[in-house]
Amino acid sequence: MYQWRKFEFFEEKYSGKLQFSEEIKGTIECCSGGRGRILFGCDDGTVSLLDRGLKFNYSFQAHASSVLFLHQLKQRNFLLSVGEDEQISPKVSATCLKVFDLDKMQAEGTSTSTPECVQILRIFTNQFPEAKITSFLVIEEAPPILFIAIGLDNGCIYCIQGDIARERIKRFKLQVHNHANKSQASITGLGFRGDGPALQLFAVTPGSVSLFNFQAQPPSRQTLDQIGSSIPSVAMSDRSEFIIGRPEAVYFYEVDGRGPCWAFEGEKKFLGWFRGYLLCIIADQRTGRNTFNVYDLKNRLIAHSVVVNDVSHMICEWGNIILIMMDKSALCIGEKDMESKLDMLFKKNLYTIAINLVQTQQADAAATAEVLRKYGDHLYSKQDYDEAMAQYIHTIGHLEPSYVIQKFLDAQRIYNLTNYLEKLHEKGLASKDHTTLLLNCYTKLKDFEKLNAFIKCQDSVGEHKFDVETAIKVCRAANYYEHAMYVAKKTGQHDWYLKILLEDLCRYDEALNYINSLEPSQAGVTVKEYGKILIEHKPKETIEILMKLCTEEGKAGKKAATRVTYVSMLPSPIDFISIFVHYPQSLLEFLEQYTSKVKDSPAEVDIHNTLVELYLSRDLDFRSISQTSIGGNENAKAERPSVSKAGFNGRANLNRTDVNEEKSLRERQMKGLSLLKSAWPSEEEQPLYDVDLAIILCEMNGFREGLLFLYEKMKLYKEVIACYMQAHDHDGLIACCKRLSDLGKGGDRSLWAELLKYFGELGENCSNEAKQVLTYIEKDDILPPIIVLQTLSRNPCLTLSVIKDYMVRKLEQESRLIEEDRTAFEKYQEETSIMRKETEDLRTNARIFQLSKCTACTFTLDLPTVHFMCMHSFHQRCLGDNEKECPECAPEYRALVESKRSLEQGSKSQDQFFQQVKSSKDGFSVVAKYFGKGIISKTSNNGIANKPSNSSDDEF
């Protein structure tokens, strides 16, 4: 005991001793606490209630004589008291058990109140002979069931179980000893132990320690020790251990016998248990003083020690320890808060005790971590780095890691830092920076075994305990490529794996094999990312991978019915065009292979546009900008001397190179033309490429065959002949016009006029071509002779002989037409003269009707008869209601009227008139025809004539 340290973890409350109220007049025989108050039982039969601060509340007369034992129930506000009342008869014991309901008060007079006594129970009966009560113990089972154990001086224990208030109880007796000497058989202490549904009772006599098990019927008894205690100094720990105090030591008992003992010398007057502390009042026989000690058995220290006077009772209430003195005073002792206790220990550098203290008192994790931190700081200041790190490791999860890391960043303490970072990762609390730092530690220490173990470590669900991307970056920066690749491959970081293979290790074949092993969707993503590098070094193999991704290779199991749907789900070659940015020849090969296998791609138009651009481009071997900037100047310097030295041989090689390039260009252009034709099969269908883009590409690269095809397909015939004109291909120009001017095939005869204009403005001798054009102009009568003459006159190199025969034929033809017109004119004049004479005759002379038969029915005419000026006669009855027009001549007349009306209506359609003028060979003849039919008349002046004469405007 003398080796145990003493501390002041407790302090006296209320500034020392408190004196009880003078209203407590009797001697305190017993006490009890619970539900926020303390109760005293006195030898005058009164029970006094004290509130917090030991303030007197009230008292009442519980028994007539003395109160021997009290017990305040925790679950109900009931008070159980054992005391002596007036003896009714010699056969009836004066000792009884009373139950008071403290919530129900009954008035007695005007100044005092007494709780209602709900039950009075006689303890001693004929079956249970009277004896001196030495122990009284109550345990609350399921309310309202109580279990009361009453220890007697004859070694018996009277048990009462049930609802005491309603007297629904059962009694039974337990016998500890049948000893003739009562001093050896007296029950000095009792203790209940609840182990689930099983209830057990410890009993102490001066000669033994026994255990009764109530699960068996009748209850079984087990002797735990042959040595007991003669003084009532017993208690129960919070772990249901029975504690007995003897002069030489304090003993702990469990159900299987005696347990540990603690050698505290001196007579143990009182024992108690408070929040894990053992409370002892020890009488020192040498000094005659009583000492109150609070023992922390786990940490082997005395939490409080104070010399006290004679103590009559010890009770725990309100979180304090209350010592009741013989002189009716009390000493209230309370535990200090954890912070105060720790500060006390820190000042003495007792960090180990502080750690044990917070752990045994089940402090929160943050408080424990704070103690460990201070302990670690203390060890660090003493340069005990290993032990300091051991303490810091225990703070992981509560202490900011940067606090520890900053202390151990010195290279000499890198081993400690590595250990801390490892623990941080094991608990899954490491950040990216912590992973970086740990890997850097491994690389600086060149600890390959730990590096391998860290990289390959996984948790219970197969995941790494560190930030994967950070680990890859650090390993790569430290040139640990294999470790970085292992992590990348294990975690599916395909981008990092390929980046290391291609950019750091230049292992292109391995990268291609890895891409082949990926899922198609992931493979497509990686090819887009690293395709430029692969195309530069492994173009053939990269194209093979792209073909597998974009086509149905290896997918023979797909049904033909779903082929279109499946192709639409595949990646498009257009998605990968960006990787060929500096390698158009490889792109051309890829697209050619793709189009040869896939005929109905959703991106067919874009693919054809790209192919057309590649086919028509004049240079497919240009280098990338990076290649040009890096090696361009040096290569140029190296090549110039070799050309000069080679002389003629060098120039010959260059010429052969130019020839090969021209040949290659011509082959590609022919492929381009073939693609343009095949992708636009008919005029009714839309072309499978962008026509405008194709025209621009053909013009940029001077590909005349493509332009001619596209213009002809688009029926832009004038642009077609313009191409021939620019090339001065006169034979081709005339042949093209022959083909494109055929009206039967949708041609345009006005092309010959454009040719004539071209030859007229050519400025060189083109007599043969002009004659051929004149032949077709004359054949279809496309232009008037005057226009032909004016057009060709602009070319100073053409002579009159070119158009002599043409003009002669035209003049002869015009002469014939003039003669025909003159003959027709004379005929029309003669007919007009005859018509005028008939009209005049009808106006001036009478008309004699000599027909004798009806024109309609051919019967002889009789009255009434109708005669018409056209010399037709009819019976009136044959005409019916229509007497105003001749039935015979009416159809012809109506046809003339209708023809005139239609001509008048046609005169209002300007678009039709101008269309006829435009499409006619001779527009003047169309205008003359409209005048001749009377459709175009003079402008009427009705608007002016109808104006009123008195208008102010006219006057002005």
C-alpha cells in the first residue's frame, strides 16, 4: 500500500463538514439514498428526508420505537423501513416491515405531513421465529416484484419475494450455519448478484462466505470460503463482485470462489464502491484515527485520502460520497473533472498514469488521443523518438496527421515517419499527400520489399488502401515504372498503364497487346488517347486494332438480321481521324480497308468526304510540325552537300522521285473519281458525300475530271464548258456541247451560243471550230444571223470566209420566208375584202329566205317560222326556247368566242408570255403573234375620259 501513489482526484464539497438540522433529534441508526434525496432513520422512530445539499425537507414518525433499516426503491417512490412498534401481545413480535408511498401524503394536524403507509408486514411469525436482524438487503426485480433478504444473528436468512404493497408474497428461509455459538453464525453481510434471469445471493458470517443460487428449487448453497468476516464491511462492485473487508486485506469473491485480494492493513469499518473506485474507512489501531481512502485498483493509486472522525454511515448520492458522522455532521466528497485530474498528472509528467486513467474511466476517444499526444510531445522533447512515435500512432484518427509529420520530416527520423505513414494507410485515413510522402520515403530508403508490399497490399474487399493515382505518379517520377504499371493494371487505370509503356518505356508492341486485351469500349478510349504515338511507330498494327474495333471482325456469331443495328453500335472511323493528323497515308489505308469491308456505315458520308480529300491531295508525305522543327534544319544541311556532290546522279534521283509522285497522285485521283461516281449512282438519289466540298477540293487540287463529273451531275452545263474553255481544249469543248445540247436527254441548246461567244472573244485563229459551231447553230436555229455576225466580228483573227456560206444560206432562207409571208399577206387581204363586202351587204340590202324545209326536221316549213341571217330556217317548235341563235352555226360561234376569251385570259399571265418569248427561237414572232390575235391592245383612256369636267385639276 505504501508503494501506491497518492493523488487528490476528489475534493470536499460545500466547504468541509455540514451540520444536520436540529430537527433531527434522535440518534441516526440507518440511512438510505435514491431518487435525489437521503433518508435517515433514528432511534426515536422518525424518518427524516434531506434534499440536495443535505437540506432538511421533512420528517415523519415511521415506527413507535426505533428504525433499524431503510431502503429507498429506485424504480418507484416507495420507502421500505424495518423498525420496532408497540408490542400488541407477547406472542407477536414488535419488529415489522412497512412500505410508505412517498408520493401520497396524509395530513396529521396542521404542521406535519406523513407519507401514506401502504403495507405493514410482520417479519417474524410462527414459521419464522424471531431473532436479531443483522443485515437487510432489497433488490427490485420486475416492478412491483421485490426480493428482500433479512440476515439474522442465528445464521438464517428470511426471504420475502413478491408484491409487498399488496401482500402477494411468498416467504422462505435459507440456512447458512446451525452453529450453537451465535457469534460464529451471525449474518454480517449480504449481496445480490443478478446474472440474467438467474439471481444469486452472497452471505457472510464470521466463519464462511456462501453463495445461494435461486435458479434451483430449493435454492442451492455453495461455500466459497471457510473464512468470513465478523464486521459488516461488505460491498458489491459494478462487475457484481462481492467485496469483504478483513483487517489484513480486502477480498473479492465471484461465483466460482475467492478472487483477487488487496493488502490494505487496518480494520475495515466501512466498504463501498463508487464509479470503479473502492471506498474504505480504515481504523488505524496504532494512532486511533480513521482514514477514508479512495482506491483506483486498476491504476494502483490512491485517488483520495483524508482523516475522518467516527463515521456512522457511508452513502453515495448526487454523484458524491457522503460520510455521516457520529456527531450528526456530514462530509461530502466529489470527484474532480477529468481535465483537472489530467492537469495534475501532466504537471508531474505522469503521462502513463494519465493514459491509464482515461482508458479505465472510459473517456471519449478524443480525450484519450489528447493525452497520448501530450505524452508523445513529452517523449519527443526527450529525444525518445521511437517511443514518441508509438504514442502518436495511437492518436491516428483523432490527431491531425500533419502535426506528427512535421516533427519527423528530418531525414534522420525518416524510419519513424515511414512507420507512422504506414499505420495511417492501414486505417484508411491517408490522403493523396500522405501516399506521396510514404512512397518517397520508400524510394529514399531504397526499401524495395516494403515498397512491393505496400503496392500489392489490399483490404478485405480487394481494394487498395491508398490513392491509386498518386501512387502511380510518385512511382513513375521515381523511375519505378514496373511498380507504377502494376498498380495501374491492377486497378484498371488503363491510361496510366499505356502512358508509362509508350512515353517512358517505348514498348509499343506490349502496349498494342494490352489494348487488344481490353474491352472494346475501353480500347477505343485508349486508342484515341495514344493513337498518335502508335501510328507513328506501329502504323500497320494500329490499323489492325482499329479495324477490329470498327468492323465485325471476330464477331461471326452476330446474326445477319441484326447486322445493321450492330454496325450502328460500333465506333465510327471518324472518331479516330484525329490520331492520323500527321500521317495521312496511314489514314488513307485505314479508310480504304474499312470501306472495303463495311458498305452501310452510319458515317459513310463523312468517310467519303475524308477519302475524297485524301485522294485529291497532292502531298500525303508531309511530316509533323514537331518533326520539322526538330530535325528539319539539320537534315537540310546534311542533304545539300550530298546533292551538290552527287551532281547529275542526284538530279536523276530527284527526277525519278517526281515521276513516282506524279504517278502516285494520278492513281489516287483516279480512285477519287471512281469514288465520286460510285457514291452518286443516279440523279434521283442523294450523293453519299458533300458535293460542295468535293467541288472545292477538285478546284484546289486542279482535278478537272472530277469537276466535269460533278458539274454535269448537277446540270451546271455552263460550268462544264467553262472548264474546257480554261483548258483550251477546243475539241473536247465541241464534243461536250454536242452531248450536253441534246434536248432529248435534258440538254441545253444555248451552250452553242456560249461557245460562239467564246470563239468570238478568243483572239486567235479558230476558223474550223467556229464553222463547226455555226453548223449546229444553223441546224437548230439558235441565234439570229445578226447576233452571229456581231459575235464573230470581235475576233480579229477570223475572216469572212468562216461565215460566208452560213450567211448565204441564211439570206436565201430569209428570202424564202419573205416570199411566203407576202403570199400569205395577199391571201389574207383578199379574204378580208370578201368579208367586208358581205358585212356591208348585210347592213344595206334585204335578205331573201327561200328555204321551203326546216333545217332541223327537214319537213315543209309552216308558220310560225324563224329565219336566221346565216340562211337557215326552222319551225318555231323545233327551236324550243332558244330562238336567238342558229342551232347549226351556234357551236362554231361558241368555239370562236371561247377561243377569244382564252386568249384574253392568257394575255393577263405575264409569266407565260415572257416564258414563251425566252424559249422561242425568235422572240419577235411571239410578240407579233400576240398582237395579231388582238391579245395585246392599246392602252385605254377610259380613266382619263371618265374624269368629271368640273374637276379642279382639269381647271388648273
